[in-house]
Amino acid sequence: MDNKNYEKIKIKDLKIGMYVKLPSWLSHPFLKNEFIINNEKQISKIIASNISEVEVNIDKSVHLIDNIENISHGDVSDVKVMSTKKWEPEKLVSEEFKNIIKDKSIAKEKKSEAVYKTSIDMMDKLLQSPTTENIKAAKSGIADIVDYILSDRATSIYMLHITSHDFYTYTHSVNVGVLSTCVAQELYKGSDAHDMHELGAGFFLHDIGKTRISPEIINKPGRLSDDEMAKMRYHPYQGYKILEAANQLSEECKTIVMQHHEREDGTGYPLRLKGDEIHPYGRIGCISDIFDALTAERSYKSAMTPFDALNIMKGDMLHHFNKDIFTKFVLLFK
């Protein structure tokens, strides 16, 4: 951070359009420590967090005020500001993340929330700059997240119930990572035949290939055209190529990245695999991916509750899934 661009101001002086940097993730309810304030509700949330002052980036505030055309009337605490910043590996996994993971004095519920939010920050930075070094750094951070999820059942439950409902690729990546790791934990508990760190890496990085798809397609507010969908279907293979080039393509990562859009009835992509041609790891990723898409809020649809999403998956989409793994998935929410 370039401190000369920041000024500390009192909470009472906050205004819509300011680009703020908040203190530790433990002290506030937002998914990110830095964001543009775009409605009064966000200011009220900051006040309710009992934070006395924040840092404001003056340059970014002026730039964003000049260029934002539509101020949201909803609670959009994490307006996506596209960045060209090239994150260095040592900055990808923050010191705060490392300290939170190690700190045994933090209550599990509060710690889970902080781990989740710092995980989103890590994935956001990685997807902005998916270099070989950053992928390696992210996999190290993901291994710590997986160990935390696996530490006990209560931790898994906390992590499952704090997922955000926005649908940025970085948030979706973390949600699918958490969900899938919890399913794998239930499926493979008591077995040492599965590398949970590499499984977690595959689940968190399943959509890394989207970094090679046009942002206009990724962020389109509505149904994709046939041509756009054809391009979107390249992202599993692009993810494969990115991890291969980084020398980070374990069998687990390859399987999950390539198979998370395959369907049990053979209607998926990119290879139209069917039934037992799909590895259980790919089947887990498929279920988590669809569930998170259904429960996410998009510009063209409201978020479904987990109950409604599971009912739709069971009633209308069961032919897409392995029934035994889907049953394990449902039990996570009992």
C-alpha cells in the first residue's frame, strides 16, 4: 500500500464515493477490507462496527466518483473494481490471514468468518494476477484453509453458513472450495488415500480458466448467447493449461478443473463424460458449483435459499448428479 495516497478520517466524515480501507477482518462484517462506499447502508454498517476512523484513498475516491455511472441502491459492500495490479506472492496471502489461522484464542465462529473473508481476498488477488508464483502461494494458503476446515466438525459447520451470495468469480471459487472440501471430508473421513490439500486446491482453483475468458462474457447480466456459451466452455481446458504451465497440475487439480461441468447423464462439458467416466472428485465439484450458482444473487435473479436450491437440484436436476454424493451433500445442511 502506498501510504501517501491515504488519509485517516473520522467515521462521521464518511461519504458515498470514498474508497476506504478498514482495519482487521475481525472488526467488521464486510467481505473485503478495501472497497468503494456506494450507499448509506455501508456507512451505517461501519458505524455499527464501532470503528472510530478509517483510511481513505483520495486518488481512488476521486477517480471512482468521476467514473461510476450507477450508484447501487442495494447493499453491495464489495463493488468489483477491476485492477491491473500485479500482486507479488508474498502479498497474496496476507500476514493477517496467517496470524488468524494460527491464533487459537479467537472464538471459532469469529475465526471462521475472518478466514472466509481473507480467503476471498486471496482468491481475488490470484485471479487478478494468476502467475506461476502466485498460484504456488495460493496453494499454500489453500492448504492452511483445508487444514482449518478439517480441524473439527464445528469449524466445518461455521464455514458452511457464512458464505456470501454474490457471484464474483473469486467469491464463487471460495464457496465451491469450502463446500467441496466439507463434502470430501464426509466422504473420505478415516481414509488416508486422498490428498486433501491437492483436493482443496482443485476445488478452490476450479474456475481459474475464467481468467482467459472475456470479462464481458463472465460478467454478462443475463443468459449467454450460443457463441458466448461456446467460448465459456473453454474455461476448464484453459484452467488445465494455466496449472500445467505453472507446474501445479496434480491429478486432483486436473480432474476437478476439467470435470466440474461434466454431468452424470452426459450433457456436460468439455468432454461430455457420462456416469462412471466422471471421477468422484469431479462429481463433488459439479454439485457444489451448481448449488452455489443457484444460491447466488445475480443482477437478473434473486438468491435462492439453500433449502429451495436443494429441492430444485433433487426435483429437476438429479439426473446431473451422482445420487450417493448428492445425498452426502444434502446432509451437510441438516
